[in-house]
Amino acid sequence: MFRTLRNVWRLIGIARGLARHDALFALELVPQARPFLKLAGPFVNRRAPGRPGQRLARALEEQGPCFIKFGQSLATRADLLGDAIARDLAQLQDRLPSFPAKEARRTIERELDGPIDAHFTRFTDEPVAAASIAQVHFAVTPDGREVAVKILRPNIELAIERDLDLLMWAATMIERGQPHLRRYRPVEAVRIFAISTRREMDLRLEAAAAAELAANCADDEGFRVPDVDWQRTAKRVATFERVAGLHVDDRDALLTAGLAPDLILERAAAVFFNQVFRDGFFHGDMHPGNMLIDAQGCIVALDFGIMGRIDMSHRRYLARMLVSFLARDYAGVAAVFFDAGFVPPDEDRAAFTQACRAIGEPILDRPLAEISFGRLLGQILGIAEEFRMQTQPQLLLLQKTMVVAEGVGRLLNPNVNMWQLAQPLVEQWITRHLGPQAQVQEMLTDTLGAARRLPKLVHDLDEALLAIRRAPVRIERRMRDDLLIVALVATIALLALLS
């Protein structure tokens, strides 16, 4: 009861905030909030500027860090909110007022176990960035290196847990009160969101992600990741090499500095493709605020709190899906979803194929420069959910990242599609991983995997037979013979696979 009262009171406060920005439509999905919508009606600011998605974004920013993150997550759910609102939510930037420098210094001394002067000869009290979960200060180490120090906000964990509890409660109420919305799996969506958000509470994980990305992209021309200072990194503090540069969305400044936006776009396309398809590990928050262009025109990534992984099987499915769409092979698109197990086998494949055609035809007749593959993927996933597709968090994050990356590309050159620039890499990857030779290699890999499992299978069968012999109860001869036959058949099948 206390939890319900607490969350209802919080909903009232949120409703007031939404009313100030004329964004109350967001609460219509929560049945328990509807009585408050009527009460809040007279307080709605009908003069609030901007489109609905922009007004909602401003309202979420006011609600604090977790709601900013949640709004960024909702940007992937065009199927739930519509393309226009999702597009505006994708612009959410977590810029918040900073917390006092004395709190930052206190955190550093507690986390790094010693006075701040032992770790930094100079520490700038004024933060250079203040985001929803942490803020960044510049400093200098005793050996003279300039660094950027990221520090978690005080008591941020308590604020995050309070907000996550509210979101889970609201999602549960939606599933109970609105059966037609259960296909969107709001509880599962909040659960996945909670996992990723809690991981951001440990800055050691962010530092490790930066180091992994740096190792993957070490040989990629025109892209780099700041070094991690592991001696000055702990759970609530992470220290990185300080990087200077221009923001990627400031085209005029890039031109003034003698840098070529088209070359930067070409490099960005290659880097994004390599992260997703070559490495299966990609930066999941590459908005303009997290990218700098240094004096040599090199793209420098920042902020590694949100990273995505996609395994090889999903990369193959994604490639097949995009290739099939471009060829207008809608049956091929449908086959990907059924082969991958995304859509249950008892769903109507012909109806799903027709739905894919309804998405593809209006898009594919446009000039390539106007096609957003990120939005195309988002619409496909939205349609698939109507056919009971299980939530695919890695694809949802990838879809959001693709939309943001395409937006950055259009800022650099609105007449060029970044996927055009990556086309040679795409073709090479598809040949290597989807061609006949790749299929043979996959079969060999499966066979070797079966061979590696064979000794364990034989051992497990032997243990099972030994347990039967030691059992205190008598086992009928026929049952024992059946077990031996099963063991023999399994062994013969594995040997046939290896031959």
C-alpha cells in the first residue's frame, strides 16, 4: 500500500510537470493516471512551444536523470509513440545543473583512497559537462598529463532506484489494466532498461568498455578512443585522457578549421559499420555531444556508459534482412524473422510478408540519400511485435544508434547517405559471411563444436549408466536396454555428422 501511495503521489507531481509543457498525453498509457489527467486539465499550459515530442522531451528533462534515460530509451519505440515523437525524443541530451565541486572532491578522495592532491596537481572546480548520472572535471596528474575526470552524482543510486520502482509499478499497472498493450511488454522493457541503467552506476565498467572499443578500433583510420587512467579509476570515479576538438555538428567551425566534413562522414560510416558488423560491439550513444573532431580530422568518441553487443548470428540476420529489403524480397525479410525465432512459427508468414511490403514500398522508391535504414529497422521491429515477436534489446539499441548516426551524417552532408559510403564494406562483409564459402565454414564450425561436445556426451552417458547400476531400486531390463539404445543412436548420429 505504501508503495502505491508513494508512486501515486509521484505521478501527481509528474502530471503537473507534464501539464506545464502540454505533454500530458504521455500519461494516457497509464490507466491509474487517467483520473489525475482530468484534474490536471485546467493547469495545462496550452502555450507551451514546440511539437509534442519536443514538449515531452523538456518535461522528461525536468523529472531527472532516470526519466531522461527512459526518454532516450522510448526514442526506439516509434511503434508505441509514433515516428514524430520518437524522432524528437532521440534529441534528448542529458545536460543538468552541476553538483558542488566540494562533493566531487570528496568522492574522489573516498574512491581513490587519499587526498586529492596525491592524485591531481590541478583540479578544475568548474565542471565542463554535467549529465544525468555524472559530471566531468578537467585535471592534471602528477606526471603532467591532462585528464578528464568523470564523477558520479552524490546519492544518484537512490534517485535511480526510486525512479525505476515507479516505472516498474506503472508498467505492471499497464499490463494489468490494458490487455491490448501487453504485446509491447512494458514490464520487460522496464526490466531491460533497469539493467542497463544500473550498470552505468559503476564507472569501472564504462572504463572497461572504452578500453575494449579502443582495442577493437586500434587500426581504424580517423577514429580513436581516449586512454583510460586505471590508477585513478574506481566505481564512482573514472579518469580519461583529455581530448580537445570541435563538435561534429558544427559544420561551419569544421570548414573554418580546414577540415573536410565529407571525409569525416566517410570515416564515421566505416567506423560505425566496423563496430556493428566486424566487432559486434558498438557505442550506443553517439549523439553529437559524444563526438569530437580533433585537429587532424580524427573522430574521438566520448562517454561509454551505453554500449551494445550483437553476436554473429544476429549480425547475419541483420545483413540478410537489409539485403532482402533493398532487393524488395519481402518473403526473404519474413524468412529472417522466422528463421531467427524472433516471430513464433505459428504466426501467419504470408501476413507478415505483406506487412513488410507495406513498410518497404513507400520507402524504397525514395532517393537513397533520403532513406533512413535506422527508421526502416524500427518500423520492421514494430510490425514484428504485432506478430508476437519477443523483445530484442540488442536490436532496439542498434536501431536507436543507427537513427542517431544517420542524423549526425546528415548534419555533415544532407545529400549523402552514410550507408552509400559504407557500401564496399557491406558487400565485402556479406560475401565473407553470407556467401557459399561462409556457409561451408559455418557447417564446419558446427561440426567441430559437435566434436568438442562428444567427449562430454559420452562421459554424461557413462555417468548415467553408472548411477543406474548403483541405484537401490531394481530397473527393468527393458528400460535399461532402451537407455543403451538411446546412447548408441546419439553416438552414431554424432559420428555421422563428423564423417
